[in-house]
Amino acid sequence: MTKLKNNVEKLNILIQEGKIMQAFEKYYGDEVITQVNGNAPVNGKAQNRKRETVFLQEIEKLNSAEIKSVTFGGTEDNISMTEWAIGIENKEGEQKTIHRVNVQHWKDNKVINERLYFCGDDKILKAVEEE
């Protein structure tokens, strides 16, 4: 569990620093499966890279990325959950707070499955869900 906690901490620091794609490249497995708000899963790192790029294109500026809570567990001690409050400025100049929970399953120090639960900026959410 110590290795998992260290990986999650390092991943989250990169996100807080606005290095989202760097975090994705370093900590996500090639066969990662991601599901956003219960929509159809996105399979593989290449397809998820596209999804992440769409999300980032809707954000003009990252103002803050506050971690509200982090939880660890699972029958194999391989699951992390991070609750975020992410302050952004969108392309229209509006200040928004996106609330997000990442539920991540890890294997060999990489995220292999992730479920994302969003609420906040409807335009960003729509872009992420459609991809």
C-alpha cells in the first residue's frame, strides 16, 4: 500500500502543478480503460489521450486544484479515490469550479482502470462525455 500511496501522491502533485498530460503519460497503463459519469468506456491510452486533450482544450487557465480527500483500499490494496475541487477559467473567461472524483485501479504502478465522476462546468462536462 505504501507504493500505491506514493504513486497517487506524485500523480496528484503533477495534476496540481497543471502537468496533466505529463501525469497521464507517466502513471497510466497502455491498456487503461476510463469511464466518465457512467458513459461508455474509453479503451486504451491512445483513445484516452484524445479524451484528455478535449477536456484540456476547454480550459483556458487552471486556477487551483484542491484535493478534498484521498482514500485507499480494495481487496488487493490497489484502489485509490481522490476528490477534487478544480478552479478553472473557461474559454469564455468565466470562472468555474469543477468537482471531480477519480476512482483508480492500479497494477504494476500504473492506472489500469479509472472512473471519473464530474459536476461543474456543463460545457466541459459535455465535451468530456461526448469524446
